[in-house]
Amino acid sequence: MSEPLRTIKPKSQASSACIPAMVLALSLCHFSISSVAQNGTNVIDARTSIFGAGNAGISSDGSGLAPIAFALNPGSERTLSFLSVTGSVGAVGQQGFDADGGNFANIPVNIDSFGGISGIVDNTFDHNLALMGVFTTGTPTGAAPARLDITASHSVSSTAPLLNQSFFIGDGRTGRASGGFQTFAVPKGATALQLGFVDADSLLGPPKSYGNNAGSLTAVFNVSPRNLLTNGNFELGYTIFSTDYVFNPPGNDSTPGTYAVLTNAHAFNSVMPVTADHTSSNGLMLLIDGSLAANKLAWAQTVLVLTNASYQFSGWASSSIDIAPGTLRFSINGVQVGADFALPANAGVWTQFVANWSSGTNTVASIKIVDLSTVNHGNDFALDDLFFGDASAQPAIPVPITLVAPGSVWKYLDDGSEPGAAWRTTNFNENSWSAGAAQLGYGDGDEATLVRSNRLDNTRIITTYFRKSFNVGSAWSLDDVILRLLRDDGGIVYLNGIEVFRSNMPNGPVSSTTPALTAITGADESIFVATNLNSGLLLNGANLLAVEIHQSSVTSSDLSFDLVLSGVSFGRPALSIQRDGANYLLSWPISPPGFRLESASNLLAGGSWVVDTNSTATVTNGLKSIRQPVQAGSRFFRLAKP
């Protein structure tokens, strides 16, 4: 069954109205459309020189690779953020530096500018071979901007580099593999983002010596419009917004009509379950204990706007308790925008709301969220990641999501028996299996759950089996799904009965007595090996991961198992249309994947939507586009996923 998304139609027409194709093509009507931000995933080799974006070559000795260049769509007031940066790099045979860099012999970094691209200064010793970026427009000419001091850059929440000024990215977080997501202001006129590293002999002087670097990083990033709201993600705490609710001090259970900014609802009120914020699972969110008075102002902020411009207000909301979910209403300058928003019935389920607004002659926008409900028990909710900005550039925002977290509880079979092929399927009866939190294993002393090493007859168990059920609310929205497996020694992973990953195991069929290929020892015992998964294998609702961990021999002294499944979630993709000579151009983002263009001649009951199979789609900067000739008659378009 197809899931219809958005139909392009004039705002003033009902959904059953007919749109003349010529009117569409000539753009004589106002359409509810939005273009999309840019998303990218790139692998950056450790030999990649950020200075290759300049006009004097890659480095002073010619070593290195050209930087990874990502073309930027035209726009203003954009921000760059990194959803994830993973991998490791090193120099002169040394490996293990993460994206934030490492300490190479306690040497500070002091690298000269080169070819119109600025160098860097770092006095902490631990940013050697960190991921760097530079915004450019064409090939830089003239002197480079001043060098940035990146000594404390990984703890800065936002950075505004100049054109041609190399800047520190690292893992894109305010801490090492932790903290909030950093934002980087895209300078006006930038047409490309370039990614690479800075390097030199002894990390001093002109850039060179890239040839002895090894390893790579994988970066997932997003370029999106600037949010005109301040503290829309509430990471600054109790500030820069207004509310009619009364502050509830930490450590006290909330009462109706109070609010707090915390990391989980259970800390707000002990009756509420533990629920995390929308973005990072450990960030802050606005928590509201619903008032007994109707139309209580939950949140408000006023921003400056341009006249005769289109804006979009969006955000995420969730119920904090599974009782009597509330209803929210949004307004700008006293006028309701969008429909009333019913909060999800289940606590901790985040749902996005979106409302469009045209400024007209207004120069300010006073944005308000009120709670319409007056229920005493229930009507408790959270808000997070509020956005107000240019509607013509507002994307379906990708959000990192963890489907299976490290340390999750797994069902396991550790008696050395052969469970049969059905054990990896969803309808298998696992009631007799044990349960415990990862890390599961024995022999290393770092296990959360100990599993058996020997059968009752004291013979060594070669294979231990694990199962984990998890739910996915909107499988169509997921992309960039990554599976990370901790296995000592070998492992095979199945998703919904299909093998998706095999590590340190022989090819072909295996049994409970099949040994792993080699013994995993030393530091490798703590390494998660990773692979990308096809997001199309995930199902709406219940899903199952099944893992078998094999020892390399009957004398193996330890076993380790844990698994992480993560990805990014996108909102519903927007379909845009514009005149392009004798054609009209239809465009939509490639993420989330799997959507197709359908059209119909009318929207009357029984009308037939037809899949477009005749046009050739092109993909540029994350957008898929199709051109169709202007024709007489009427045509409606939508995106749908089979």
C-alpha cells in the first residue's frame, strides 16, 4: 500500500479542486511547497589535504589528496551541522585518533596558511589530524584569512568561519563523542564546503607530509536554514523564552501549571516514565505539567522578520505520561497558524508539527504555543527542537536516532544446544531463553551479564545465541542505518530473519560447533565493527535482531557481545515545482529513500494515481528532479512510498 505524502495545489483551493497545468507551469498561483536542505555523507581519507581547496596545489611538498568538495545550493543564513563523524586516522604508522584528533608525541599544531587557505594553531597537543573544513567560492585568490586558534574548538557550540578560513570540525560535538551538536555558520557567498586535514613535518610550518597518514573518517552532515529562534532546543536551559507556567525547582514533583527544563520526564515527576529529549537522548527539553486553566501559554518568543516573506514554524512534541494527552495550538501575532495539534497517546513518542506563515507587512513575529486541555490527570508534555525560519529553504530535518542502544537487554541461549533455523525469525518462541543486559559474556571482568562458558558436562560452548525485539514507528523515514557489533570472537547478525552482517566467520552455512576464523585478543576485544544496513529491511512496528557469537576454539578464555543499531530519521519529504522553460521541474530530497512520483488528472473519489515511469530523474546535491513538458489539461502530483 502506498503512503501518500503531499499534493501540490493552490492554497486557496480545496483538495478536490482542479489545477490547470498551464497555471502550474507559469507559477501564477501560490503553492504550499518547500525546497530542501542539503545532506551529505562522505568518507575522508587521512591523506586528504584541506589546502587543496586553494590555488597553489595540495601541499608544499605535493603530497596528499584533494579535499572532499560538496557543492552548496545558493542561500543565506545557513548553518552546517554534523550528525556523526566516525572512524579513526593516524600518522607515521600510528592509528587510533578519532575525529577530534589525537596526541602525537606532545607536539602542538602550528601550521602555515597555504594557497589562499588559512592554517591553524592548536596548543592542546590532542587535535593532531582532526577533521577540518573550509568554505570556498571558486578558487581562492589573494592572502588567506587569519589563522584560527582551535585549542578549545571542540567545546564551542557554534562557529562562524570566514571564506577560505579552515576551521575545526572534529566529531561535530561539544565534547569527545558526547555533548550537543555544534553548528557552523555558512559565510555569505559560499558555494562549496571542503573537508580534509591539516598536516606538516612535526606539525609545524608549511603543510606537507600527508603521504604517511592512514585511516579514514565517515562524516554525515546537514546544511540547513538558520533558526531565527534562540534556544529552540532548550540546551541553554531556562532562558530566552516566555511562559505562563510556574518554574518547578529540580527535586520536587511537578504540579499542574508548572514547568522545568530537564533531560528526562521522570526527574520532573516521579509518576512519569523515563523519557529522553528528541535529539540526543541526553539533552534538555521543556517539560510542562498541564494547567487546569484553558489556553495557558506554554512557550513564546518574538523574532524579527522580513516583510512579504514566507516562514515556517516547526518543532517536536511528546506526551510525558500515557494519560489524557493534551492538544496544542500555535499562533503568530495573535492569529492561529496550522491546525490544532493532538499530542501522541504514548509517552516518549516524538511527533513533528509544522505550520507555514507569510509575513505580509509584519516586521516582527510573536510566536506562541498554548495548551487547550484542562485535564487534571494527564495533559503533560514536552517540547524540543523548535524552528522558525525561511520556508523556501526549510528541509525535512534529519535527526539521529538510536534503535538499539549499547547495554540493551537481550534474550540469550547459552546451553550449547542448536536452536534450529527458526531462532532468527520473529515468530520463534523465546520464552525459555534467559535475559540480561549487554555487555554479555565472560572472562574479561567488564560484563554486565555473565553467560555460561561450558555445558553441564564441562565441554566448552562454541556458540551463544542472542535475540532482541525493537519497534520502529516510521520505517520509511530512516536512512544511513549503521550496525555496530562487539564480538569476541566471531559473529553473524540477522535482521528480521535475513543475514545482514558476518564478521570473523567462514562463508557458507554454520552450526553451533562452527568456530570463528581467528581469536580476537587485546584492544580488538573492545572494538565495535560496523556496517551500513539497507533501511528497507526495517519494518513498521516490531523488528527482530538475532545474533550468534562463536568462539574460535574450545580453549577460548572469554566471550564478549554488545550491539548498537542507529540511523537518522527524516520528516516527510517535500515536493517542489517550478517553471523551467517549456517544462516544469519537480524536485524532492533523496532522503529518506524509496519515494516515487505519482500523478493524477483529478482528486475525485475513485481517481487513479499513476506512477511516472517515462521521465528520467537526475540527482544533484541531494535532490532528485524530473522535468515534464507543459501540457493542456490538469495534473496533480504527489510523493508516495510503495
